[in-house]
Amino acid sequence: MENIILDGKQTSKDLVEEIKAKFDKNPTTKKLAIISVGDDYGSAVYCNMKKKKSEYCGIGCEVFHFENDAKGEDIEELVKKLSIDDNFAGIMIQHPLPKHIDEQKCFNLIPPEKDVDGLSAASFGLIAQGRQLFAPATALGIMKLFEAYNISLVGETVLMIGKSQIVGLPLSVMLMKAGATVTVAHSRTKNLADMVKNFKIVIVAIGKSELVKADWFEEGQIIVDAGYNEGNIGDVDHNAYAKASYYTPVPGGVGPMTIASLLDQTSKAINILENK
């Protein structure tokens, strides 16, 4: 049996270079706005990575940082201001936000044509209607991996373990729109261990280290691990990889695709703004 790595590092690099080539040829003054709140170390690292990659591609990027005690109203006012500022083609809010801020309310203030992280209710509605404009970047990154490796989803059975608004829920809808038959499970699903072997494709995005065990799988399944936990550990026991026909390693699988997909959507948002 062939055992193929779904290489997110290389696939994301190819995508980033495509975006860079586009803006090398046709430079833009339009920018990406990233809003961050608080002192979470992981969030700060991700914001910095996004800013660097964006600028590498030729897309200006401004990070608007608020202290942890910022009021929700302050974030909302900034989102409203950026929404009507034609210097900014894309707006994203680094999540999670502190608990005292209504995260979804802030997301929902971003206009669909600038919602390059795809987290507003309007963006999800467009996905559900088959009129997708922008999608959550991790979910889109997984779809782009399937596309890069010519993995057809039409008629395939998919088990989506995880129901978050950032990955599991939008991705399950995107998979259905692509022709797959999707079952959604989660950490409280009964008999999860018995279910896994019955699906051609298993995607896990649940945020629990090695929740899904190697002996739950049969030979030849496709394993997509969208989890990333302390110690470079995914949500799937890495011993399961040996059974897979295709699999995403952790790290180096889904993770790199997230930023590349964000930039791909920012590129499209620039097209929309420049052609208004």
C-alpha cells in the first residue's frame, strides 16, 4: 500500500509563491488588518507570522493591538472603521479573544468581502448556500490539500471529528458541497472508536492530544489531523500514519496551510476592492 504524506509545508510554499508572483507583477497598496487583544503568547506568534508572510507576498499588513482589559466596544468601533476604509482589503481578528469580549459579535461586523478569515455568520451562510466567498482559513487549507493531491471527494464517506465554528462545522459543509457524504462526531460521541474504521476519510479537529488511537483505523484510510497540541502532538496517535493511504503529519501538515489560505483569500479580497 502506498503511504503518501499530505505535505502542507510544500503545498503552502507553492501557494505563497503564486501570491507573491502575482503582486510582484502587479503591486498593490491595499492592506490586511489584523486585530489582536491581550498578551497570549501563541496569538502574538501567529500575528507576527501572518504579518511577515503577508509582507513577503507584497501585501501590506497592520496589526492593531489592544491590551487585555480592552472593552468590546473599542474592538467593534475599530472593525466598523476598517470596514469602510478602502486602504484595507481584508480584516481578521486573532482569536481567541478575552472572555469578556463577545467574539462572534466582533466577527459579524466584518463585511463578507473583507472577512478573509471567514468567521462571520454571513460568511458561513454563504458557504451553506453554495455561494462561498471566504471560509475559515484552516478549513480552506484542508480543502486545498485535497485539491493539491487530486483526492476526489465526490461520493466519498467522511467522518469529521470536531464541530467548532473555526474548523469542524464549516469544513463539514464545504465537504458536502464538494460531493462528500459527511458524518460529524465530537468528543462526546458514543462508540467513536467503532465508527472511525467505517469511513474513507477521517478528519480530526478537536484539540485533544492523541484522542484518536491508531488501532481505531483500518488499512488504506485517509487521515487528516488538524490538531496541534503542546509538544508538537496532534489529535491522532502518530502510529496511525503507517496504516493510511494519505495522511497529514503534525507538524507540517494542516498548520502551514492556514496562513497560506488566509493570504490567498486576502489576495482575492484585494481583487474585489480594486475592481469595485
